[in-house]
Amino acid sequence: MTDIWNFEMNQTVQSDIFIDFGSTSRFHFSLLGRAFFALLLYSLPAPATQDTTSFCSDVFGRNYGALIAEKPIDAMGRDFQEIFGGFIRTREATSENLEDLALDLFNARLALSRKYNTAFAQMMEPSGEAGWQKRWKGEGISQAWSFGIHGHLREGSVWRQLMERLPVEESHLEMIDSSIFAVHQSLEPSRTGIARVWHFPYEVGGQDVSFYIYQVNKNTFYIGHAKDKQVPLLRQRLRDLWQRAMFLELAGIERTTALFEFEWVWFWTNPFGRAGASLGDALSLLVQKQMERQGLPIRIRSDFENLDLVALSMHLEDYVQWRQNSGHFH
């Protein structure tokens, strides 16, 4: 989900599940172990140097590094802002290059983790293999999860926002087996219980690809992103929305509506299993930059914003309306 910046712990990890805890300015992640959860917190950043600011800024003096992440507090965070901010400043969105951009930026994020020997790369490339590619291609048997956990620095902010934003009247109670949160169910003890469930309906080509949030107790939310097998279908939908947002013949309101749906679908899909928030935000900013150049009445934000947290707590129509009314477009 979104972020704040701390630095990723230099720690080797083994995991059977992709879990995303943000990716915009802090990196946190939890691992579902064989019999329990081990929560690991990390972060990035450090104050950006003048060179970093210059490299990330455009002709309007807009520092994209500051838009994509909170103020860095260490060297890795500074590098993150340089990479993401420079990427947004120098790369151009076209109607056909969504996945090239996404793969390039994800690989840059992966290279950053390798440079600092952090768990992100170890998790994405277990045993030296590009495990993330299985999810990207729809060949995995997993599902990506994010969490809101009371009492934790990053996950605590997610928990608070979900507590505030999720209407209880839109939920239902459901008997669940907690093994649904594991990849290899046989490794998890069967624990049944009542969970409060929020349903976020979505269809692609007549196929149901709905998303769910589970509150298993008052202190813990599980946010279920797309299953691996659903990712190729959702990638096609993302490409369609991207092209619509880039289509010059459409009215501005139609293009921005497509862009906001793109954001919502990207955050929920989380196609690589991690880094969904920062990648989705950066890709959206590339389109917004292009719209601005084309003369659309767009106002690109001036500071960092946790778009993914908002998206993951709202139905699609509500999120699109919120974005249209947020003051970024006029």
C-alpha cells in the first residue's frame, strides 16, 4: 500500500506469499510464515540533495521525487526519489507503452533493493529466480495481501484510515477459515471464525474479479488484491484504460475518468505483488504530465499523497468522483 520512509532491513527472508505494504514513500512488509506472521518494518529515504531536486524537477520547477514519496531520511530513500522522480521527469507516456514503463520502473525498484541488499529483492527473486514474473503472467497460485494492523507504525496508519473510511453498514459477517490467507493452506492451522467483510465489485469482460477486505478482529484488516490467475485479465483492462486516458479525441472528463479508474484498478490488482502504490502513482503522474502538455485543465498535485489508501477503502464510482472533485482537475 502506500508509504512513509524507513529503511529496508538487510535481512534474508523466505516467503510463500506476496504481500504489499505500500510503495510510495515507505516500504513495509509482512511475511506469512508457516505457522505465524512475522511483521517486518522498513523504510527508505534521506534528505534530497540539490542535485536530486534538480534531476527530478521539470520545466515548471515541479519536483516529482517529492510527489512520489515523503521526505527521505536515509541514502536509500534519496536514491528512491532520484530514480522515481527522474523517471517521471524524463519518460513519456504513449498510448502503447504502459507495460514497458511499468516493467522498467519495477526493475529499477528491484535494482535499488539489490544495491542495498534488502528483503524486497529477496522476496521478489527467491533463490535467484524472478518469482514476481509468475504473478505478472498469471502462472502463480498466490494472492497479494496488504494489512492494516493497530499498533504498528505503517500498518497502524492503514488500520486507522480503514476504521474511519469503511462504512460498517456496507459490510457483512462471514464465517471464514484463516487458511485462505495462506498460499499453501496445508501449512497453516485451520482457524475458523467470524470476519467482517467488505466487497468491492468489479468485472472485466463479464468475469467477476471482485476484491475484498476482511476485518478478522478489531485490530487487524486483510486487504485482498487480485489473485495471480486474474492478473493477465486485469492487465488487459489496465491497458484499455491507459489508452482511453491517452486518447486525444475524447473529452477531458472522459480521459480523466479513465485515468482514475486506472489508478483504482492498478492499486487493487498490484500486478507485481509488491510496490503497487508507488508504481501506480508514478504511472498516473506520467499520464497527468502528458495531459498537462496537451492543454487539459489539469492541476498536478504539489506534494505527496497516499492515493492507494483512499482507493482501497472506496468503491470505484466513489473513488473516481472523489478524484474528480479533489481539486486536481478543474
